[in-house]
Amino acid sequence: MRRVTCLRLLWPLSALALLLFFISWKANNSELSVSSETLSVSECSLAQGSCALVLEEVTFDLHLLPLGLPPMQPLTLEIAGAPAQLAALNVGELWFVGQSMDMGQHFLFPVSDTVHDRLVFQGAIPVCSVDPNMRWQLMAELEWQGRAYHVVFRLD
């Protein structure tokens, strides 16, 4: 009888100790993570020209070619800036998503012949059989000076 009572007391105490350990571990490890910001550059239309992206007072110029986002054709995204600043910019992932409809994720990949004053990426978007005027977004995960940025470009 005493053994059953001890087990009933030990189970909640063990669960509580494990929970407190996890909370303290998570709090200590979260201090090491990169802080994050989300930017929305909706007033800039990459589909019609170029955009300026400002991170910590440093400007990067983005160009998406060809203009008009033709489906099923190679699209090239160039990120231009000073060579030292481009070397410090960590481009995590770049991908296209449908703005008003789930069309999956369509990634852009780095081109091996990147020149010193620009980073070059290529990818494509599919044909939307439901809406010929499908609107797209370009999503970008970037790291600059220890901060992570999730940037959303509306391509309308």
C-alpha cells in the first residue's frame, strides 16, 4: 500500500521536474538564436522592374527578369550591392508561392557564375490552369548582421 502511494506521488513530481527542466533549457537556448524580423515590400513590384531592399541601412537592389513573370520560362533574380556587403548577406532560401491560391513552392537556386557585385538565382513558375492572371509572391529568407529576415515581395 505504501509503495503505491509513493509511486502516485513520484509520478506528478517527476513530470513537474521534467517540465521545469525543459522550460529552463528552452529559455537558455533561445538566447543563442538569431532574432527575426518580417518585412513586407508590397509597394515594390519586382514583376515590373527592380526593387530596393534596405537591411540595417544597407541597400540591396533586386531585379527579376524577364519582366511580367512568364510561366514555364526561366526567371532570373539578381541581388546587387557592394561586394563586401553581398559577401556578408546570407541568402537562405528564395521561392515563389501563389498569392491567392496554393500553387506549391517553386524555389530559385544560385547560379554558379555569380559575379562579384551581384548574386544570381534562377527558377520558374508553373502555368495556373484555373487563373491565367495568377498573382505570385516571392518569399526570401535572409540573414544580415546576425538578424534573420523573412521578406515577402508581392508580384502584382
